[in-house]
Amino acid sequence: MNPGNTPPQSRPEQGPPPTDMRKMALAGVLLVIPIVVLLWVPHYAKVEPKLFGFPFFFWYQFLWVFICSALTWTAYKLTLSARGKTTHKVGEDR
């Protein structure tokens, strides 16, 4: 028998894990917040207040680097929590 034509190993059919849609929606909102805030330039297009000599425009955007990281990490954790436990482990073939 040709190895390229072997049928896939049989395994029980698994559908997607049950998902908590409220947590997924919250994760989506957390990811949209920085997009909306940073696209609203007139909100932060000013010089005052200065921080260590840097105009507000610059330090405010730099602050959002850390805020975005925290929001993205929280959204990731919410997504994992919303999907519940899965049997797939890292490094295993499906």
C-alpha cells in the first residue's frame, strides 16, 4: 500500500468547545478600546501637561503602549476562559 494514500487515523469527531459569548464580547471590547482612543487624535493633540519635558501628545501615546499590552493580555486570558478546558496540549499533533 502506498504510504501517501493511507486513510487518516480514526478519532472521535470533536466540535468546537462551548464558548461563553459574554466573555468573548468583553474581550472584543477590550481590544477595540485602544483603537478608538488612539484614532481620536484631537483628544490628545496638545502640549500641556508636560511630563519630564515631553509634551502630552508624546507621553500619552507612549503610555498607551503599556495599556494596550495589558488590555491584549486580559483579552487573551478572557478568550481562554471563555472557551473552557480543551484536551489539546501544546506540542501534540491533532
